[in-house]
Amino acid sequence: MVKVKVQKRRGFAFPVPVWVVDEFLVALSDLARVAEMVIRRVPLPRDEKARKQLGIVRAISPSGIIASTHSIIKDLSRYQGLDVVDVVVGEVQVKVSIK
């Protein structure tokens, strides 16, 4: 559940079921694996700056980051009533909680 509230006004909430986030991350992980395979086949450019940027992209595993995020969300979903984020800046309050 994501809630955004501005003081002196009505707030709004985005209820997102955990299974929707789960399915989204599975699909995103599959897309990241395909992108990793494509990036590995791209030859390194001669330009040093472009070569360095492509090297960074090749070194980081997007599918690994997504899989880690997926496992964290699955672990957090076991805890009911947990406030993951609760930020108040001025008159705006953003709260992310698991219900």
C-alpha cells in the first residue's frame, strides 16, 4: 500500500497486491537476462568513454539486482503491518506499508 498525503487536503492510496509485484519482477528479470545476453555480444567501441560505460554495464548484473529485490520483497511480505517507508517533507507525507 502506497499512501501520499498533503496536509489540509485529502490523501490518496495505491493498493498494490504482492502477487502483482511478484509477477512484475519475474517478467522484468527475464527481460534483464535477455538484455544481458545482447549486451555481451556487442563489440567494445574504440572510444574510451563509451568503452568504459559499456564495461560498467557488462560488469553489473541487472538480473541479479532484480532477483535480490524480488527476494527482499518476498521476505518482507511475511510481515503484516510493516511500514517500509514513512517520509514527511514539509506538508507532504509519503508512506509505504505492507498490510
